[in-house]
Amino acid sequence: MAVTTRLDIARALSVLSKFMTNPSDEHMKAIDQTILYLYATWFLAIEFSAESDDILFIASDALFTDDTDTRHSS
């Protein structure tokens, strides 16, 4: 759901989900921080209008050097 509705937290949730079975205190603090961020930004949205003359440009880059062990993209 975060990937389709809250792209701003997708990376944080991806990283935090790796520690679901045995989260440390540091992980729990990061989870709390993410929840506080969601609470503080619940009213923000990306809005697209067909009536606008603005052009939307989107770029994507797969970075395969983040994880030097597996070379999985982030």
C-alpha cells in the first residue's frame, strides 16, 4: 500500500521490514519516527490536474551499488 499511496515512505518501510522478526530498540525508534512522520504529513498529497499546462517529467534510476553483497537495486 505504501508504494502506491505513500511513495515517500516506501524506502523506509522496505528497510524496516527486514527487521520485523527481531527488531532492536534502534529499529523501534525508526518505526516510531516513521509513524510520527505519517501523522505530521497526513494532509499532504500529490495532485494532478488535466486543466494544467504544466508538463510532468519523471526520471528513474536503478542503483545496483547500494548493497555491495547482493547488488540488489534500491
